[in-house]
Amino acid sequence: MSRRTRTLLLLLLAFVAFSLTACLPGDGKNSLVHPAGFWTGIWHGWVAPVSLVFGLFKHGIRVYEEHNTGWWYDLGFYIAIIAGFGGIAITRSRRQR
């Protein structure tokens, strides 16, 4: 791998890391007046592993948004969790074959 390719890959990785941390649960963007909905639940499900790590270092960051719409947020969150981690398992089984 060339030096330029490694540099671009590192920049891309940094961009993705900053993008993922832009809307973490507990960051103050959602409230009782403006609760997190279905699409926010999907996003929070996708970034749950990142939220878990950042929650260790920054108080208030959670894996799950406490100000949410209820069932719809839960549905979006679990769809993302199941689809994300299930997709990883499918790609692993294909590679082993």
C-alpha cells in the first residue's frame, strides 16, 4: 500500500469517526419537547458501539436516548442493532466458505 493511499485511508477513517460522534444519544439535541423518533433510533442503533466507548470518557453520552418517542424509537434502534450485527455475521460466514 502506498503512502498516499494510507494517508487517504487515515483521513477517511478520521472523517467517519467524527461523523459518527456528531449525533450520539445524550448529546442534548433531543428533549421532552423534541424527542428522538424512528430514524434517530436507527442512527443510534448503528452508532451504539461508538456511543459505548465515548460514554466511558464523556459524562452524559449514552447508548440509548432517554428522550424518545417510545415504541417507534425502540423499533428503529433494534432494527439497526440486528441488521448491523447480523450483517457482520453473514459476511464472516461467506469469507470462511
